[in-house]
Amino acid sequence: MNSKSTFKIGGSKNVPITVLLLIGCLTVFFPLYMTVIIAFKRPTEMTNDIFGALKPPAQWSLENFSQAMQITDFWHSLLNSLVITLCTVALCVLIHPLAAYAIGRNMKRRKLYKYAYLYLVSGMFVPFAILMMPEAKQTALLHLANWGGVIVLYVVFYLPMNLMLYTGYLKNVPLSLDEAAYVDGASVWAAYWHIIFPNMKPMHATVAVLAALGAWNDVMTPLILMGGSGSNTLPLAQLNFQSQFSTNYNLAFASYLLALIPILIFYLICQKQIINGVINGAIK
């Protein structure tokens, strides 16, 4: 009797969790389903009826994808997005853990480092709208109104969040590792690159994916710095599907699917490291 009652109670507790999981899956897969359906439909098949919109296309065709690639100059825009994203990820993974190591290892001993940490992390609370005009003027004065300026701004913008993640993760890396390296004659620089940096691989993956997602999907920063230059990223080129009075949803959604594939592959490769990095770094 007790075992049966316990099983029933446990089962009833799982019902709300199951319902929430089903709702979560629905909210994720329904927009994705609509995106795929609209991307393969012809403009003549589009309807304002919600039930008609759920119907698959009468004939599956790649015509929308070929037209979207021509309008967005897909390969050139893809190359620009890849260069910006990869450079941003590489610089974030190289520079931000250095700052976190310098601050995290000295926060308890010197208040200056603690104040520096609080100052830098407070950058997360500055709205981007406040920075738009100053960054446009400053980059123009420094001749950085190009993809190089976009990379520099991304590295600066992502510093507060990444600093918090890396500093939190360093609490799981014992200080005794540093001390053992110093006893063996290693310098601070050697101890960092040969011991500390490899031990932060899960957080490197987390930071890499967060930076890649931000750089890959961002529209405003390239629009401010690169708008009108003829050199577009994929999100910036996708604005061509929107006019003052209408939007070509079929071509736009086809382009969105094409832009989704590279970043989705990158995320699937790094997902295990991401989970470990978030658990060990963000919670501690």
C-alpha cells in the first residue's frame, strides 16, 4: 500500500512538470514549423486565415531560397558575418579571461580590484540606445566605421557579462594550482596559459556561443557603422525584404532559415561544454 501510494504521489508531482515541458516544446517548435512552412510556400499561397497558414505548401520548392540568396548577396554577406563572428569569439575568449584572472585572483586581497570588477560589470545595465549616437560619432572619428569597428565594439560590449562568468568560474579553480606552478618556477603568465586557461574550457565554450549568437544575430551595430557602405552582414542584408508598406515573408523566412544553419551547427557542437560552463560559472 505504501509503495503504491508513494508511486501515485510521485506520478502526480510529475504532471505539472510534463505540462510545462509540453508547453515549452510547443512554444519552440510552433514558430519553427511556421518558419519552414512559410519559407517553402509561394506568395500566392499566403493567407490571413490561421488554419490556412498551418497547411503545408501545395508544392515544395527551393525557389524562395534561391531568390533570397540573390537579393541578400548571400555568400558575400555570409562571409562578412563569419569574419565578424569568428574574430569576436576569438578576441572574447583570449582577452576577457585575462581580465577575469587578474581581477578574480586579487579581489579578496585588494579593494581596487573589487571596485574595478563592480565598475566593469555595471556596464551590463547601460542601455544600448544611450550608446548609439556616441559610438557612431567616435568610430567615425577613429575611422572605424567598418567591420573592424564592429568587432571592437562587440568585444567591449560583451566584456561585462563575460567578466562575470569567468570570475565566477575561477572560484572553482583552486588557488593552489597557481601556487604549485610558482613553486616549480613558472611565471604568472606561464601559470595562466599552461594551467588556468586550459582548465576554463567549459566557460570558453559558453562565452564563445553567447558571443557568437550576439554577433551573428545583431542588426543595430552593423547598421550604425556599416549601413550604406555596401558591405552587409546577413541580418543587415535581410532588411531588404522589408519596405515601407509591405514585407515579403516567404523570401524573408527562407533567408532566416539559411542564416540559422551555421549558428545552429556551432551550438550543437558546443552544447555539452555550455551546460557545464553555465552550471559551474554562473551559479557559483
